[in-house]
Amino acid sequence: MTMNRPENYQYPLNDAWTTAEIITVSSFYEKIEAANDSSVPTADLLAAYRDFKTIVTAKSEEKQLGRAFEAASGLSIYKTMQAAQTTNKQRFQYRS
């Protein structure tokens, strides 16, 4: 089930990030989308989050990016990751 959200929106990114960091963060955002739209291997989502956290180390920046992502996409990084971290299933799909 695809959620109702804008077809075209920009990921919240930091101008100071390198190209590699932008790719890593964008990949994490894509996994959040996949977890909300269909399903994603839980290990892949958790690994993408760990990679994201190596770039976004400050909790305040993580919250700021999470709010911006949710405003643009309608998807909550916080709620998705909270559920993913407590599942014991191989594949994860977030259901609000």
C-alpha cells in the first residue's frame, strides 16, 4: 500500500556533507520509504540507520532532519525506526 504523499519532494540534506555522505543519508531515507510502502529486510534498514548515525551524530540534528523529512514526505523516521528496532522479523513493514 502506497501512502498518500507528494510524488516529488526533496530529501532534507546538509550542504556541508560530502557526496558520499549525501548518498548514505539518501539511501537511509529510501529504506524508510520502502519500509512504509512495502517491506524491507530488517537488517538492511538497521544497517542503513547505523550508517546514517555515523554522519548525523547529534541527536538535535537527527530530530531536525526527521521533522523535515516527515513534513516533506509524511513519513516518520522516529516511529519507523522505533518499530524496526523492536521487531524480530527478517522483513519489516511499518504500519501506522
